[in-house]
Amino acid sequence: MQLSTLIVSIALASCAQACYFNVKSSTVGTFSAQHSEPSDHGGAPQTMTGGKGSCSFTANVADGCVVTVIKESGCGSLTFTRVGNN
């Protein structure tokens, strides 16, 4: 890898935050979800979508990887457990 490519890759990685979750649905079980956002998005709403099988959801993701479900279909109750971030 050329040095210039490496520097650009590092710069891009430092400009984003990724949040990784295990999502537990009372109807379809546990599955993974993730969301990447700019490190500084000025408080603008960030949206994550995901699902498994008959379950789908849309959620807001706030600073610190805090999830608020906006809409779900076929999921029953949803629980988000953060399993990592960078």
C-alpha cells in the first residue's frame, strides 16, 4: 500500500464512528446491526435501518451510540446491546 493511500485511509477512519449492536427481537431472535456516522454531525439526526426475516426496524442513533426505535414491523419488543464501536 502506498503511503498516500494509507494516510487517506487513516484520515477517513478518524472522521467516522461506527456503532455495533446485537439486536434481540422477541419474534425472530438475535441478529447483528451496525451504524456508521460522521464523528461530528452537528446534532443532525442519524438513522439506522435493519432487520431479520419478518422483522424490520428504523431507529435514530444519537451520539454515544444511543438507539431510539422510530418504527418496527414484525419484531415484537426490541433490545439493542452495544457490542463495540470505533
